[in-house]
Amino acid sequence: MKAIVAADRNWAIGRGGDQLVYLSEDLKRFKALTMGHTVILGRRTLATFPGGRPLKGRRNLVLSRDPEFRPEGAEVCGDVESLLKTAEEDAFVIGGGSVYAALLPWCDTVYATRIDAAFPGADTWFPDLDADGAWERTEESVMYRDEIEAYVPQSPQEEGDRRMILEYIRRFPADILTRDNAIAHITSSGFVVNADASRVLMAHHNIYRVWAWTGGHADGDGDLLAVALREAREETGVEHIRPLSEKIAAVDILPVWGHVKRGKWVPSHQHLNVSYLLVADDRDPLEVRAEENSRVGWLPAEKLLEYTNEWQMDGVYTKLLERARRLLGKD
Ligand SMILES: NC(=O)c1ccc[n+]([C@@H]2O[C@H](COP(=O)([O-])OP(=O)(O)OC[C@H]3O[C@@H](n4cnc5c(N)ncnc54)[C@H](OP(=O)(O)O)[C@@H]3O)[C@@H](O)[C@H]2O)c1
């Protein structure tokens, strides 16, 4: 059997009867790996699913000592012995803590998503495989790196920048997602358009004193789409910003000049930037975030470059506008 788990730095997996965090990339991976297979879970984990219902497209084997427990659409096993008799060799153990602990001795593979954070208040753990000499790491993939690797460059600029971004990630795996890396770090931006891409949502930046797209530092968060969405919402006050596509829309290395931030000198460095295309309703209320920008507004797409007036960004905004229009069938 195999186990599949999402655990934090300390192998914590749950808090207050629920997951620590729901990561869209991880949920996709979970679905792709387990679909069509048998999943093995504890009664308490079943209770965390929407409506307490079993997972679709998979045979659900639930462990419970309660003989009265008969959830619809799932089979119940009263102990590990009876479970092992019925579970297939390619079944997935999907949690929670007590079921992982009980069945790990029968697993030959663990698909572990490690979240680079330590969640306070966690109360359920997966066995610490780093400390267990019987387990070895055979393959490692990093989700944000996989996403950038999967991106098909659309120009020589993107081909070169994507290659360099992957090289930075290879050289600085420990801190490329954080500002601790003073040479380069990953940032994520959102290019927000309205329903027909005739207007683009931008904020007038305090430091650079220009109209600019939204976005910011990953600061350790490898879910780069979530970073872009969060920054777009925070910088504009627009609540309902959605992805036009969940895929990366562009990659760019953006050099940053040295500058003073909160009284401290920040030396010149590189932003290894991925962009996402986002969409919002241009009638929704806007809100200025005084510590970052002085104005927020929907700029006319036709005159975008006149407003932004930053030659280094012309190519970036132009390609993103074209790609948004293409996705919306407006090109
Ligand atoms: N991060 C992840 O990947 C992940 C995955 C799954 C779950 N979780 C989290 O883990 C937590 C739940 O874990 P948990 O340990 O509290 O509960 P659990 O393992 O999901 O379920 C525990 C229940 O399973 C039954 N059970 C367990 N071992 C058994 C055995 N040997 N024989 C018969 N029945 C057995 C018992 O049910 P009865 O009480 O009915 O007898 C027990 O109360 C939640 O916070 C959840 O969100 C995290």
C-alpha cells in the first residue's frame, strides 16, 4: 500500500479535527494520484469531507470500531486485520493520524507534501520519516518549481528567463522563495482585467511613483497563484478577484534597483517573477492601501502603456494583455 499526506515542517497534519491548510495544488495532486484507487481512512477524517461523504471515483474503506457506523457509499472495517484482507495492493492510506500510524508498516511508499511552515496548535502528526532510518527519500519535486518547469516559454525572452529562474532555484533551494536571499527571490504578480479585457486594474505605487500591476514577494509560500490573488485583493480592495486561468501566464526576471525601505538600504537584486491572469468586475468598489499605493483604478487597455510609462514594463504588460484577450476570445 501507499500513504499520501500533507505535513508541515514538524510532520504535523491536523488541528482541531481539520486539515492545517488546503492548498489547491496539493488537492489536485491528491486527486490525480488517488482517482480510481481504493482509499483507506479513519472515521474522523471522513467527517472532515464535505457532508461527511466518501470520495467520489474511489472505493472508500473506513476504519471504525463502532459496529453501528454505516456511512453511505463507503465500506467499514472494524480492525486492521479485516482491512488488510480486503484492501488492494495499490490502495492509498489517506489518514488521519491514527490510521497512518496503524498502517505505515504495510506501506512501501509515502507521497508526502511538505509545507514549509510550522503550524501552531497542531494536534495530529504523521510519523517522522526524517528520523526513521528505514525510510529514504527517493524522489523530490517542488511544486512551484514543477509549475515553472511545466510553463512553455512563448518567446526567446521567456525561454532565457525561465532557464535562469530554474537555475536560481537549483542553486538556492533553501531560500529562493524568501527575501532572505538578497541576490534574487521569487515574486508573483497578477494582471487583473475586466470581463472583456478592455480595462486593467492597477495601483499607483508609493515607492516607484508609477501605475503598476499587483503582486509581491512569495515570502515562503510556494502556492504562487494564491500569492498573486492575495496581493491583488490586498492592494486594490477588490474582494472578488478570480483566476482567468490557474496556469502561469508569463515568466520574467525583473531587476530591482537598490532602494531604501523602512529606513534600510536594500541592495539591487532580481525578482524572479511569475504572472497570472486574473479577472474582476470593474464595478466593484476599490480601496487605496495607503502604506503601498496612493490610487487604485481601472486603466483603459488601449492606453495602458501611456499610463504606466515604464519602458522596462512595456513588453510585460503588452504580452499579458494579448494573452488575456486570447483567453477571453477577444483578440
Ligand atoms: N494533512 C493530511 O494529509 C491529513 C490527511 C487526513 C487527515 N488529516 C487530519 O488528521 C486528523 C484526524 O486524524 P485522527 O487521528 O484524529 O483520526 P482518524 O485517524 O481520521 O480517525 C480515527 C478513527 O478511526 C478509527 N480507527 C483508527 N484506527 C483504528 C483501528 N486500528 N481499528 C479500527 N478503527 C480504527 C476509529 O474510529 P471510531 O472512533 O469510530 O472507532 C478512530 O476514532 C484531522 O485533523 C484531519 O484533518 C490530515
